[in-house]
Amino acid sequence: MTLGTYNRHQAERKKQAALAAAFPQGIRCQKCLEFGHWSYECKGKRKILVRPSRTRIMHKNLKAKEEGQCR
Ligand SMILES: [Zn+2]
């Protein structure tokens, strides 16, 4: 472990402590919507439904159309 990563780790801990103080009820996970941890620390299952964006649907439809024309 280099000093750089150690310092970064310390800074991260400080940030976490500051955030914990800023949110009295606790930090909220955006993944499983539970309090007390961040989404990147989440070990739970994703609760938010990921909806495909308009452009994604458009690209999908275009691709399907292209593939349909090729055959
Ligand atoms: Zn979570």
C-alpha cells in the first residue's frame, strides 16, 4: 500500500463521517432504497426498475428493423 492510497482512504473515511453527520437518519442506498449504506456498498438486490430510455428503445427498434430487412 502506498501513502497515496492510504491518504485517499483516510479522506474517504472523513467524507463518510461528514456525510453521516449531515444525514441524521442515515445515508440512503439508491439501489435497494434502504438506509445505512451507499448503493456501491449494497449487498441487497436492486429495487429500482431500470427503464430503457427513449433513445435506447429507438435504437432497438431500428436494429430490429434492419435485421428484418436483411433476411
Ligand atoms: Zn442497498
